[in-house]
Amino acid sequence: MIFDHAGKVVGQHQVEHRQILPQAGWVEHDAAEIWERTEEVISAALRQADILGSDLAAVGITNQRETTVVWDIDSGQPLSNAIVWQDTRTTNFLESLSEYEQELIVFKTGLTIAPYFAGSKMNWLLENVPEASGPSARFGTIDSWLLWNLTGGVRGGVHATDVTNASRTLLMNLETLDWDEELLSIFGVARESLPVIKSSSEKYGLTDPHGAFGTAIPIAGILGDQQAAMVGQVCFERGESKTTYGTGNFALLNTGTEVVRSKNGLLTTVCFKFGDEPARYALEGSVAVTGSAIQWLRDQLGVISNAAETEALASSVADTEGVYFVPAFSGLFAPYWRSDARGVIVGLTRAATKAHLARAALEAICYQTRDVMDAMVADSGTPMSTMRVDGGITANSLCMQMQADIMGIEISKPLIAETTALGAAYAAGLAVGFWGSKDEVRQQWQESRRWTPTSTLETREFGYSLWKKAVERTLNWSD
């Protein structure tokens, strides 16, 4: 996506890449394919905007944070498929860690012991891909892979990441903002194979003039997708929050310069760090499967032929007829953190149709979000009256009205829904002076729509109690 100084989109292009599912619980991406398609969308977006790469002030990168790549810096090729954040293959390794090791990891990283994060994925690659332990092997999340390629790859690419992505590896100390020797030892990862950790907004390097941009442009912003959405939603101050609806759902609450440790199953993470300013931290609640549940209805069940059909199909019935769908395909994330949970559909009768299932899938997105936001309110002690939202599913007005009704609060959507890309642009633009300050950026935020709850407290709580019963089935599915 290409943005102008007013934060308006002037060019964009997107292309899907494959979801590779070798066996139950394994989710992979082809990192080479991701790089090829990155070059493709850069060229197409420039053409659509009718500009040249030389017309750009800076480039920002945002990415799915925990998805892990290992590649060879001599050949420039990935040594394995990337292991995606949803992948659960490292569960047994994590369970084998001692109680001391687990407590140390949780305290130093602010995270929980789950296969979600990159550190155990790196350990698996080291154990199962012989070349991964070689001297020319390099590890990183997708941002590092793209940065290295964009800055020249085998011709001398920059191997770096930012604090938000590094904070999701189980290898970075949340307080020192550096790779931690004890954590590296637990996971068996060599510091030399990892990227240098930098701030979220600074000049990392220049694009390769021989690449898709056709010229040397500063790459000056890197943020993991959820933190990028916080910046795009201008949640710069303590107490501000947003929820992003993507493949999964992610809610963040800015806690300022304070590291707030959760008592309710949330994660403590870096929110952003701009240049030499102190890092800002956040509480985060993560839901593994929301938008990807809609993809499942499309790709695995054939209930819909495209995601946009979901709203009309779900609107064709007044309710779910008591059907509840808990899409715990990769276990349950916050606030449960049960990697052994599995998806269930409960309440089925002969009268249930695909429309009821589609509506239950939308309700599942909203109920899982409520689970997370209730935990966030409990940790922060601050009641919530409005939630800022962004991401693809916010185009589904029925889903957003459901969200307002299930939570009993107002839902606010910005004029630019793709705030993740906008946040990466803001970080890059602030680093090069394209925007002068965070206050200048804040003034650009505009609301496009607001949903107000129409449900009663009694209706909300009854529906939520049945949701909690359905969740219990996912936790006890093998008993």
C-alpha cells in the first residue's frame, strides 16, 4: 500500500500466497514465494499509483510476527518452509522444559509457554534441518527475511529486526531489549544467526536499486502487524487500545513505559519504540482463529465461495438456532493458553443449515474477542466503553454489530481500515521527517463508522454463558 502525506491510499495491490498444511497441527508458508509476491505487489502498486520508486520518501514493513524463516545467506534460498505462528508442532518440546526454565522464560519475555512464538520454531528447525546449524544460516521472522532481500540479499543484505518482532521470539529480554544469553541457551539458538535488534522507526538500510523499486529508498519502519495497527490507530498513549481482525484477532492496550505483567492470561509485549525514545509496552490478547475460520468455511467445507458472501448468508437467519462454533484448530490462545484444545461445533439439530454455521462463525469471532477484552479490563482496572477496530472482517457490518451486542460497548472503525499498513508507513515516515511528529499523525485519524449495542444485559450474558460451555467442550474433547 502506498500512502500520501494525508494518510490516504494512492496505490495498492495484494496477492494471496499458499497455506501449506503437511499434517494436523502443522502450518507452513513458502518464504521464497512470499518474497516473489512481495516484489510483484510492489511493482503493481507503483503502476496503479502511476509513480516511480524514486517518488517514495521511505518504505515500512509489517508482518505476521512469529512466522519463522531460516535461510542461507550464500545462496539466498530458504532452507525449509517457514513455520507459521499457528503451527503447534513444538508443543512437546515446550512441555519438556523444566519448571525453572518455563518460569524464567515467562518472566524475561512477558510471554507464555506456547508453540505460537518463534523461539521453539527455531529450535525445531535446528533439530530437523541439518543446514540450519551451518555458519551461513540465518534466522528471522518475515520482516527480517524481507528486509534482507529488499536491501540486496546475497549482495550484502541487512540482517535486522525491530523490538516488536524480537519481543515475540521467547529470546529477547523485555527490559534490556536485547537477545538474552540464558534464553538463547534454553532454545539452542546462536546469537550470530539472529538479526540485530533495532527500534521500530529508524533507517535500517536502502532498497536495492536492481530490485522492484528500481532505486535506493530508505527502509525506515518495521513493526509486527499488531503493533503496526496500534500505530496506525494512533494509540500512542497509555490506556489507548485497538483490536485487529485478521487471520486471527489481536487486542492491544498501551501501558506506556511500564512493563505490566498480566494476571489474566494476557501477554506483555513491546508496543513500539521510535528512534531513541523509550520503548512503549502493551498488554495483548491473541485469538488464533477468526478470519481463518471464514477461510475454512470457504476452502475446506465449500460453504461459501468467497469471504464476502458470509455476511449475506449469516443475515439470512435471525440467529444460530443454538449452534456454537469454537474454531480451536490450533488450540486456544488468550486467556486459556491450551494448545491441546480442538475445534468443536455444538448445538446441532436437523434444522441447522450452512447459514446457521456461517452466523456461528461470526459469533465465534466476537465471543473470542470478548474473552480477551474482559481479561484486559481485569488486568488494567479500567472499564471499556469504546473499542477501535480494524482489519478485513470490519467490512462485515453484521459482524461488527454482533461485536457491539456481545460486548455491550460501542465499536469504532477508522476511515482507513487497513491500519496495519498505515502504521508501518507512519513509522517509516516519522524516521525520515515525512511527518514531523506523532501529534501530526494523530490529527489524521478519522472515524468512518460506529456501531452501538442493541442487546440487553440479560441477552448478552445468557449467550456468553453458552459460549463458555462450548469452550469447555474444546478443552475436554479427548476425555
